[in-house]
Amino acid sequence: MGMSRMEGEMTKNEDITSNNMNINPNNQSSESQCAMIKDWLESGNTLTSIEALQMFGCFRLASRIHDLRDRGVNIAKTMICGPNGKRYAQYSIAI
């Protein structure tokens, strides 16, 4: 007899495609980071992931950029190639 799934248990595939995957339990921190990032970019500055971590304690810059874009902030992304050959995103307000 095969094993049945327990109620509320997700398969590996369901977990990956779940709509709840990006829910942030620390919503206040995300909102605060979004506000700081928005202010920084609107002041004419650019921002990379490492800078966001150092300045705002933001580990997930791409997610905060996504949140801001969802709110109508027009943010441009430029891919930069560093001296070690690694590529990374640099964000700015689109003109």
C-alpha cells in the first residue's frame, strides 16, 4: 500500500511553485529597506547587492527592487563585469 500525503504537507514540486514562497515574515524590515533603497536611488545614486548589504543590511536587493517596481518605481538594471570576471547588477532610477 502506498504512502499518502498528510494534510498540509507539500511535495517538493508544490513547494517550489507555491504562491507563498516569497512571503516575508519580517514585513516591517522589508518596508524599511524599500524606503531607504528608494530614497537612495531617487537621490541619483546607484546600488549593488554588496552595497545594499553594507548600507542597509539588505541581503535580498533583487527582491526589494521587485517590490519597488511593483509600486511603480521605474528602476533600471545595468549588468557590470567586475575585475574578477564576475557579473553583477547595478540598479539606478531609470531616466
